[in-house]
Amino acid sequence: MGDKPILLIALGGNALIKKGQKGTAAEQFVNLQLPMRQIAKLSQKYKIVITHGNGPQVGNLLLQQESCDAVPKMPLEIIGAMTQGQIGYMLESSLDTALMDIGIEDQQQFITIITYVVVDESDPGFENPTKPIGPFYSEEEAKGLSYNLVQTDKGYRRVVASPKPLTIVEHREIKKLIDLNFIVICCGGGGIPVIRKERKFRGVEAVIDKDLASSILAQEIKADIFLIVSDIEGAAIHWGTKQQKVLSKVSLKEMQQYIKAGHFPAGSMGPKVDAILQFFQATGKRGIIGKLDDIELAIAGQAGTEIIK
């Protein structure tokens, strides 16, 4: 038990809500069946940490607030905490079922931790919102909206401030739970963004990129493998053109050249590539980007984009 390697899996927002879905509870539970089944199997060989996005859920809660004046509106960091509890419950419930299906529910414990992430209050990200949240809008729908929007390959989306994560406040507690063989669900939505004020923390209006926050956490807990999964097979160059190519094994130097050439947009693949790059440079260990359906294959080195020496 003690010598199992540590695997951190960062689940994209599509793990719960797929394109074209409304995001009902029933839809989200169905979408979690496959990834949780794979993670349950992997827990027999690895100590598992699960992080997750919350962009669709945060955006939906903001929409609910804006459509109702009968109850007090909550600040963005409170909404982030709400989604950590919501998604944590759904992940735990789905994982429990998956563990029972393979008959190891008595051997494996799990827990969800409400997680803070420290940011710099002078980070330029506060002045330049870049983090997409909520649903996708058509060009016509976007014309009638008052908040900041960004155009993506799937439509227009609301954007909010996204400063860089500096450290995960609870990383020591997370490491202790991992050592006790808990599957830990944490850093939901990138964590609740806070700044230090003397000896206290104060929440700020932002949503942290979950891939960058997961990279920091993976380094802090000394993870052996850091896997980011979403709805795509891996990082691609020449995206959206006839020359589009999904990368497999890529050297550090080659990946840096692709970044410099602008192949990975800031609002989509850019943070994922930056996250595995930072992890690889800091640790020399495996950083992978893969598809949600291919978690086990990616860990086996048979799928996804992986940086190599």
C-alpha cells in the first residue's frame, strides 16, 4: 500500500456536462460512469487524487443568481465553494458505485476536501479576464449579453478573472490523506481563490484554471503521474485546419517551439499544455493530456499527448 505511486487526474468540465446537454443531475451522473469505472480500477495500483473543473456549474449558478432577486446574491468565491460540494458529492457517489461494481468498496476510502488556492492580488489576470465559464452562446445570442465574452471554437462564452495559482493551502492535509490510502477529491474548479492579508485569507472574485492549479498541487504532493483529461485525444497543432495533428510523445524542446508558434490558444488548450509542461520541468515525471474515455490507455502510454526528455 505504501509504495503505490501517486496519480493525479484532472477531470475537465465535460466529465459532467457534454456539449449540447443541459447539465441535469441525471446527465451528469451518466457522464461520470465511465471515468469513475476507470479510476476505480486504477486505484488498485495507484494512490489517486482527483481534481475537476467547474466552469459550466459556476456559470449556471451565476445565471440563476441573475434571474432571481428574491434571495441574496453570493460572491464568486462562495459559488466556487458551492460547486466543490456539489461536484464532490457527484464524484463520490459515482466512485462508490464503481468500486462496488469491481468488489473493492471495503478496501478503498475516499473524501472530498474544500480547497483554497493562494493568488497574488496584483496579478494582471484581474485586469484582463480570460477564464471561460458557463454555457456557449451563438453570435446572435452573444449580442444581447452585457458581460465580457470570448469567442471559442464552440461559440461565445462568458469570461472572468483568472489569476495564476501560487500554492494550494491544504496540500499538506491532502498528502497525509493520500498516505493513508484515501482517494482524495480536491481543488474543485481550480480551488477557491484567496489572497493573504496578514495572517488571514480573503476570498476574491475569480475562477482559477483547474489545470494550472492541479499542476501546482501535483508538484506539492510529489505526484508520479499528472494526467489531464477532457473531450479531446490530446494537444493538437494546426487546430481546425487540414494540417491538424494530435501530438503523441513530444520532447520538451519541441513542445516549447509549438507554444512559441502559437498552436495552443489561451482559452482552451494553452493552460493544459502549460500545466503538464510546468509539472515536467519541475519534476521530470510524466505529464499527459488525454481523452476522458482513454484514462487507462493514457496511463499505459498508449494514448494522449505526453512530454518526454
